[in-house]
Amino acid sequence: MPEMNQAHIDRALTNMSVAYMQDESAYIADKVFPIIPVKRQSDVYYIYNAGDFLRDEAQVRGRIGESAGGDYDLSTDVYYCKKHAFHKDVAPEDRVNYDEPLDADKDAQIFVSQKMLIRREMEWASKFFKSGVWSREIEGVEDTPSDGEAVFWNLDTSDPIGDITKEGIRMAENTGLKPNTLVLSPYVFNALKNHFDVLDRIKYTEKGIVTPDLLASLFEVSNVYVAWAVVNTGKKGANDDVGFIMGKNALLCYANPNPSLRSASAGYIFAWTGLEGAGAYGNRIVRIPMDMLGLGVERIEGEIAFDAKKISDDLGVFFKDIVQ
């Protein structure tokens, strides 16, 4: 077993890990919902009753008299930032035999950071990007959709612009908050960028090419993110089975641009930055002596501590299998 009392938090590798994670645009788990840095691994946060804020209760007051008054209800929930970890052992021979510009420690840091990115993306998908999470869900069908259904967006008979804007209006009417973020899997992005209605509406733009920014303007949201990240679900030694993490789905939601523990949002990412040496995402790289594996062997271990929490059921609309 490693001697944990000899472990050294490597701030240089941690900083490189943070930079690497920021540069990886294929991953969207840190972009969609605000990251709330927290000093404690677990704590309580508050949830407001949105209906109390939307009720018309102000009244005319006479020359002498009290004003109408009221209050709002609060409920609480708990976040818990689990630590996810992965390591790569580096032997002295690795450092000696690597040719420039290869670097055994840096390569280990990149390898470990990649594993943490995938873990965070998979956790994000399991919390936000699946059936049964949000109060409103739209499933793709081939024809004659009923409520809760929409024609597959890769078919010419579909109306993705109408589907998305209709759900946006519904959300705004029910919550008072207009959706500002759209998350697309690559399959869905490809269907939208080739849809005749989308192409017709952008044909007079400067470039005439469908980009996420152009879709954001078309759908009247602040951000459109395309989740290009993939995962290999094949076991070590078996055939690789690589595919997009986000399937053929889409999510329309409201992500608070000014996050706090007392403000509404479809979701938040609580990142435990209270760990010694932790970076912006609750992540750190640790060096652990592993002489029992060979003199001079070091374990480059990465940790990331976070909790992806859904905050409001009504601030997300999930489009399930919306392309064939």
C-alpha cells in the first residue's frame, strides 16, 4: 500500500490539469450549469418556491394603513461532493528513456485528467441528460406526434424550430424564466444543421453555415453546446466500443448566469475546492511514492470532487431520441 503521509500535492501538474480540462471543448459538463465552489464536502442549500414570487399580491394602500405583506417558502436539499480518482504509475525508467519533447509526468497528468473529464461527463449525463429527470420530456416519433412527442428532427416533416420555441414559451409561462441554454448531441446538431427550415432561415447570413452560435441566435438562447465527448465502454483486453456519451438527445434549460445557493437554475455543479491544493473544479494531482513497486516509482493520482445536482424540475426540457 502507498504511504499516504508521504503524498505530495503537485500544484504544477494540478495547474496543467486545469488548463487541459479548460481546453477540451468536446466536454460540456463544466459549461452548461454554473459551478459553485464550496469549501465543505457536504452542506445544505436552499430552494425557493417559485410560485410565491409570481403571485400578484400587492394592493392599493389608503392614506393611513399598512401595506399588504407576505412571505415565500423555502425548502432545503443537500449536496455531497464525492471524490472520483484515477492513477498512473511512473517508473524512473520512463523518465530516463523518454525522448524530447515527451515527458513521462506530463503524459501521466494528461492521461489522468482525461479519465477525470470522462468521469465528470458521464456523471453529468447520468444526472441531467436522460429520461425521467425533468418534468417535461419530448420523445421522437416518425409521424403524428401527440403531446410529449415530436417528429424526428432528421425528417423533412419535422419542425425543430417550432418544437424548441414552443417548449421555451411553455417554460417561461410556467416559471417566469426563459430558457437560455440548449445542449445537443452531435447527431442532433447534424440533423439541425442540415434541416431545410434551418438552412432556409440562415441562407442570407454572412457565412450561410450553421454553427452553434447561429443556432443560439435562431432559437433565442444565450448558448448552444455540442457534446462531442466519447467513451469507450469496451472492457480492457476486449474490442473497443466507442460512442458519443450523449446519444441522440437534446436538453433545453435555464442555467443561471449569476449563480448562488439561493437562486433558481435547472442545475448546479458543486465543486469541492476546500481540499488542499484543489483547482477550480475540485480537482488536484497528487504524487505518491510507490517504492514497493520498484525503487523510485511514483503514482500520479488525480482526484476530482463534485456533485452534479438538479435544482428545478421545471427549468429543463429533455428531447429523448429526437433523431433516428
